[in-house]
Amino acid sequence: MIEWFKSATQPAIAQFIFAHGAGAGSDSDFMQHMAKLISAQSIDVGLFDFEYMQIAKQTQKRRPPERAPKLLAYYQQVLTNAQPNLPLFIGGKSMGGRMASMLACSSTQPIAGVLAFGYPFHPPGKPDKLRTDHFADIPCPFLVLQGERDTFGTREELKTLSMPKQPSYVWLSDGDHSLKPRKKSGMSELQNRETAALEASKFIANRVEQL
């Protein structure tokens, strides 16, 4: 159920169960690369596929995500396979990050922190349809790693949006929803991914020190 990425050289200080976004599963380049980058920082990273994605892969036909209650129930089930001796962090890319932030509000297991890569604050072009009501109920630190021009919530937009409780932010230069910058920015996708992985690892390490 979980594909683990572990450091070959150092024992882990924590584990991070990392959920995929709506359209691409745990085998996508983003998920695999980010898992490798974070696991190199002494953090065991676990990837999995939600049930609808497993069916999509078996049938080779795209499927829309299931509704939130079913996704959350499956995510909670995945967490029963977490390593019992390591602090547990959860998070995901886009939809996966949103589900992780919702699950933290009701999880039957203690969650040390939540990380979202490209949080879908609202559907593109609909900033009035915010997906942030549950933020006030998240009982642990919450880090959002967001591209500055992410159409699901740009840096400029988020300055003006009112939320029940603000997460912490790491802004990736000129990044889109997958943290990818434009060529003219002078930044590369690899640089933004490496920055995101390093900042995520720092967030986890700092939190572990507080536990």
C-alpha cells in the first residue's frame, strides 16, 4: 500500500506520508522526485495511490477523484501502515495536500505537522470559492509550499484573502501549480523543487525538535 523512500546513509528522524494530486498518481515525476529529495534529508517518505487512481491505472482510463469523505477514509487507512516509532507528518500535492490538511483535523493518529505542495485555495478564476474553512481546526503546524503564480492561489491573491487561520508559507519563485517557473524568470523547475524539498525537510526537522 505504501512505497517507501529512505535515506541509504542515515537513520530517519521522521516519516512523511505524501498524497498525490487529482490527475496524476504516486508514480508521477513530481511525486517520485520530491520523495527522493526529501528522503535524502533523513526523512522516510511514503507514497500511495487513492483507490480511484488504482482503478484508473488498472483500467488505463482516467477517473475523477472520489468525494472527500471517501478519500479521507482511505488516507486514514493508509496511516495505519505508518511506522510506529517515528513522528508522523502528512501532506500532498494539490488535492492531496488539501486532504491531508482536512485529515489532520480528525485523524485518529497524532499528526506532527502538515505540508501542502501547491495548495488549491480556490478553483482557478474563482477566488470567492475558498477551501480554507477547516484551517482553524488544524491542530498542528501547517506549511504551504506555493508557486508565486499558482492559479489556485497566487502570492498577490493570498495577500488579500481572509482566512480563519493562516498557514506558514514558502514561496517558490515564479512557480505555477507544479512549482514550475517560466524560462524568462531565470529560475529552473529543478531549483524550485530542490528549494521546496529543503524547506519541507527543515519544517519537519524543526518540528521534531519541539516534540
